[in-house]
Amino acid sequence: MQPKNLLFVIRHSSYGLFPGREILDAILAASAYGQNIQVLFMDEGIWQIKSDQQANLIAQKSVEKNLAAFEIYEIEELFVCERSALERGISADDISVDAQWLNTASIQALLSKQDQILSF
Amino acid sequence: MIFSLAVYSSPSSTISYSAWQFAKSIQNSEHQLYRVFFYLEGVYNANQLMTPPTDELNMAKLWKELNAEKSTDLCVCVAAGIRRGVVDKAEAARHNLNAFNLAEGFEIVGLGQLLDASVKSDRLVTFG
């Protein structure tokens, strides 16, 4: 079967409604199936990749370790919604992963080439 | 068209009922519902111990009907389930728990089944 283009769209922060590590676990698990995986962080999801998270202060495990595993699992196509980051005062220096910044038009192009979108 | 649903919201959220209504509509149409995958807070939908007042929705029962009518896969992620105390008999034994609570009609599966659903379906619709 031809590999499919799957985009994970992360729109929730790490420690709010859903535990961020479970969202990232889903992406890591998906990487084992030979599909083309890309990840877009937007809206509150931007907070997942904020550097220097002090999750221990709220008795949580930081998601930074899970994010660091992306490279080992060969999940390397990461994207950040520029508008969401700007709205939250987050610049390229504030994020912990190597990601490409996309404007709205580029995000539309990214979405349109996917076979399936997995939204979290 | 083949559909699968991903449910991430708890059964007390109206989002879960929207997912169920959507699932039911697919079953009543010419389309096919391949799988409903419960993850994150969505795993609570499979808790057979939920006992809401009789004039309120019992999501575990509603999902079970869906499975009984058209044998749609109702899949609960094992890791998310164990974290939240939604386990079948085998998982309860593995973790030395003195009870299990997975409702009839549901099965415990790995996260890979979410990917399988997305690859084998024409549309994956997320509720949560």
C-alpha cells in the first residue's frame, strides 16, 4: 500500500485538558507504520514546544523528553503556525524543536496535500 | 466512503454524544463506519460502571448498541485506559487490580489501531 500523507495538528497545550505526552505518544506510535508523517503546532498547541518548561512545579513530567525522541523516530517535518506564535509572544528563540514557520497561506497548502489529518 | 472516528472527550461532554450521533448517521447511510477509537479522556466512554440518572445519557450503553447493530470496532487505547482505570479482565490481572470495568462491545487495543483506522478509512473525524 502506498504510504499516506498524515498530518498531526496539535492545538492543545501540554498540561491543560489533555496530557501533552499522550498526544506526543500518539505521534511516536504512528511513526512505526511507514507513513509520511508531518506535525503542525498551532493555537494553544504552540506551548507544547516552548523551551524551559518547569512542569515539575505542577507535579507533571515535561513533554520535552518526548519531543526529543522525535528525531530518533525520524519525525523531522515539524511546522509552527506563525500567527499562533506571534499572538502568544513566542519567537523562534523560545521553542525547543527545529521547526519550519508557516504563514496562513502555507498552512493551507500543507493541509491540502494531506490524505488524513489527525487533530489533537 | 469508509469513516472512522477518534473520540477524545469524556462521556459527560456533549462532544461524545455528537460523536455517537455522527456514528449512528454513518451506520444509517450508504457509508461504512470502520472503527471508533477512544483515546485520552475518551476512554471513559467504555466504563461499564457509569450509572447516570435514567433520564440522562448512558454513553457506554449507547456505544454498545452501535456495536451490536453493525459490528463497528469500538477500540480503547490500552495505555490511556490503564492510566485512567478503564481496563478489561486481562489488563486488570496484569496490573493486580481487583476489578475490571470495560463495557461489553469494546476492546482494548494499542495506539497503532488509531493509525490503522486513519490509513484504512477515507475520512477520520476527530471529536474532542
